Amino acid sequence: MSQFPSVPNASTAPYAAFLLRLALGVMFLAHGLTKLLVFTPAGTAQFFSSVGFPGFLAYPVIAFEVIGGIFLILGIVPRWVAAVAAVQLLFASSVHWGNGWAFAAPNGGGWEYPVFLAVSAAALALLGDGAYALRPSTGRRG
């Protein structure tokens, strides 16, 4: 007999959402800081233009990734941040569609990683804020 219940345990779901929230938050923060500090905003804008996005979108994307990453880590309206992140990641994945599935593919990699992150962000938006949220999306501490 298995020691794990066959039905998900509602008492552990907030901790699962918390772990997902932390992982997404760290990823967004790292990607935003890389765009800001390594590629620079001007370089990121040039890349955006080279792949068909308006270059000026680099600036709000960088801001969202840094601020959104911090908000996810701290648990500040995480469901809303995750919902916006899912949309942003789907747009970002469009750059990779022509390269195939594998993210290690040439020319910037395939779409597996950004789509996985988009689905993860959507799952967090649907799942909830998670444990230890400083300012839950629902207005209740969780």
C-alpha cells in the first residue's frame, strides 16, 4: 500500500504553488537582470528588432521580468503576475517556433523552454498564490 494518497492533498498544494512561484520568480529575475546588465537595454532592443518585435518593447519586458520576478519571489499579487507572465512567455516563444522543439537547437534554440515556462506560469495563475505570499492576489493571506 502506497504511503501517498491517491487524491492530491489540499494541505500541501499551497507549498507546491510556493515552490513553483519561487522557481518562476528566480528565472524571471535572472533573465531580466541578464537583459539589463549583460545584453544592456539597448542591445536587447536591437535583438527584439532583429526578430520582428518593436525594439521599444525591450524596456517594459526588462522591467516586467525584474519587477515581476521580485514580486513572484516575495508573493506580491503572484496570480496576476503569473497570468501576465504566461502571455509574455507565449509571445517570447514565437521567436523560437521556426527552430523546432529542442531549446539547444541552433539559431537561438527551439520553443520547448519558453512554452514550458508559459504553461508553468499559467498553472501558477490557476493554482493560486501559494504559501507565504506577502500580498496575495485574493486579498487573503495564504
